Amino acid sequence: MVTVSNRLIHEHLQESGVSEIFRLLENDSEVQSYLRMANIMAVKRLGYNDHGPVHAKIVSGSALEILSRVTQVVEPSSVTNGVCDHEGAKIIVLCGAYLHDIGNAIHRVNHEANSVVLASPILDRVLGQVYRDINIMYRIKSEILHALYASDDIVKCLSVEAGVVTVADGTDMAGGRSRAPYQGGKNDIHSISALAIKRVDIEQGDTKPVDIKVHMENPAGIFQIEEVMGKKMKTSGLIDLIDVTAIMNGRQVKTL
């Protein structure tokens, strides 16, 4: 069992290239400024959940964990299609997860497309410090930009990596993420349902490689599972590889 938290990412930074990319993102002034602006737009101006630096790290760790489990039974699309090696696939997932919400710094509307625009020059700079082969670098960049664009839950993911990023985004649904909007007076179903969720675990499934278990204290949490995770699962392309299970008071109440 692995609990989704911002500490999870460090368990998957074994390869030097993946670790270096994470370090570069964490220390890049442009990246961190956009993430902080994303929170100003989303949380302070719209009353939405966290979309900033903490969310970026949580989703990155969750995405790398899901990738490690999914690829026990399927190859990453970038490897199958000759884009890069397995380390490159992890870098695609890491960057896709870390940067998927920076477009909120411009506006919540079309933020996935905005993320593509903002991330493009960042990826040139960051990937260029790890990859000497510019052709591989640009191929990996294309895969990352696809993951950013396809994180919109109405856009079909065309790679395993993009699907992993999309699903991982939905795993950051525990109550702490919505506490600021709720305390600010936003008492809609989104904030109330998120507060009902206490923990999200990523486990080995009985029939599928991944079972995302959502522990909640009241039925309001079902809204998050159906309306947030459910939509992401439908377009992820990974519905045959991932189960989502709701658990209340230690008892399974619903499976997505």
C-alpha cells in the first residue's frame, strides 16, 4: 500500500536523469512562479482547490507510482513507439504531472492548452540540461506536451504516459486540498465532498495492476470519485488497468 503524499515522489527518483529533472523543476524560478500564480488564480480568485507547488509534487509522486505498477503489464507508449527508453518514459510522466496545472497562471479556462504554451520553453531549457541528443529531447518534449494537453478530461489520452498523468491528477482529492476554499466560505459540493475524503492509497489490485482506494468518512466523497476521477478514467485509456474503490468506515461501498 502506498499513501498519496508529496513524499511519495522521492521513492521513484532512482535514475539519475529522473532525479535531475525533478531537481531542475523544483529550482526553476519560472516554474515555481507559475505554480504560485496558478494558486492565486485558482484558490484566491476562484475559490477552487489547490493547484500549486504541493499539488504538483503530490501528482508527480502518484503518477510515478501508477506508472511503475501499470508497466508491470504494459509497456510505456514512448518505449513501444521508439520515442525513448524507460527512463525517458518516467521523465515524460514526471514533467507531465509536475507541469500539468501551470496554465492556471493565465486562466482556469483552457488551462490545459495554456500549460502547453507556458511549458514549451521551460522544457527546452530543462530537458536540454539532461539530453545531449536534441532529437530525443524534442521527441520527449512532444510526449510531455501531449500529456499536458490531454490532462483535460474531455481529451482522449493517446499514450500510457498521458493516461497515467490524467489519472494521477485525480488522486489528489483528500480533504486538505480543499480546506482553504471551505474555510473561505465556499460550501459547494466540490469542497464538501473533498473534505469527506481522508486518504487515498495506491495498491496492487486483485485483477488489475492498480487499485486506487479512496477512504472517506461520509458518502459525500462519492461525488469526487464519480465526477472527478470517473471523468478522468474514461479518457485515460487505462480503464482496463486501474480500479477505483471507495471505502467508508473500513467497508467497501462502491467501485468505479
